[in-house]
Amino acid sequence: MKSVIFTTIFTLMLIANSGISQTRHGTSTGVVEWSAAFNSGRATDFIDDPSFAGASLTFKKFIKDNTAIGISFNWNVLSVEDENGFTELPNGAVSGAQARYLNYVPILANISYYFNDSKKNKFIPYVQANVGAYFVGQQVQLGINKIDNDNWHFGLAPEVGFWYVLGNDIMMSVNGKYNIALSSGTNLKGEDDNDYSYINANIGIGYYFR
């Protein structure tokens, strides 16, 4: 009789623990991603080439099984070398061989909604809203001379993506994000129209932890 009671209690504990392990509520995640960037809008006048040099780090806390809040840190650098370049400046323009650079460094708070509310699901699509601060560093290099223009911008970024569970508490993350850094300061030409927009394509690895 004792063995039956012990077996029953042990089985119930396993079931309870299994149920706890499958819920996301109260868990946290950390995701590290490789990030590509593609300028859009006015930013393409400065650099039209895509960039595959970037990284993203995101931390989230699930406040419900399908809802999480978090913070992300991103970095992308775009560059182009132009033998016959032309860049407008406040007092004129420079032409000839030059290199142009853009550094995007957003620090964003986010809230996410996941369409599958259990960790048991392999494929987990989500939508996310991001808002925060963007550092944008604009630079033109002419031989040994550099012209810099750096500003902080308020911005936002809608995001869609999915997680694919690879194993216990480990997932692959794939997402796309449209970044909008609102106008702040002046651009290299000295104009007030100094907004930026670009698209991110990200892929990486994430981990659940408590």
C-alpha cells in the first residue's frame, strides 16, 4: 500500500513539474542575433548598399504565457567606397574618392505577443512593438580627413518574427524590423531634415531561463 501511495505522489509530482516546465509565464529569455541592415527612404541618398555587419542582443520577461516585455541593444554599420563620390556640405560639396559610413545603435524597450502560448510548440510566431533611442553616426572620409555628424534620435520599430524550438529551452530566432529614427539635429548638409529609416533582418539563438 505504501508503495502505491509513493508511486502515485511521485507521478503527480512529475505531471506537475512537466506542466510548470511548459509554461512561459514568469520565464525570461536572452537572444543573440546576427543582423543585416537595408537603408530606405532618405537614408539611401547617403548609402544605398546593404550591410551584413551587425549584431543584436535582446532580453525579455514573460508577464503572461503569450506576452513579454523587454529591452534590446542593436548595432549596424553601413559603408560604401566611391571613387567618384559627391557629398553636399553646409558650405559647398566635396567630390572624388571618398568613403561614407553610417552607424546605427538603437536602445529599445519592447512588448511582444506570441501566438502560441506554450513552450511545447515548436513554431512560435510573434509580433513586437519597439520604442526608444537611436544613436546615428554619419561620417565621410576623404583621404586622411574625416567629417562626422552624430545625433541621438527618438524612434520606433514594428517587428514580426518567429521562434523555432531546437531543444530544451533553446530556440532559433528569425525576425524582420522596420526602424524609424525621427528627425533630430541636422544632417551633413546642415539641414533639419535628419530622419533615418532602415530594415533589419535578424537570425540568432535564444535561451529560456528563470
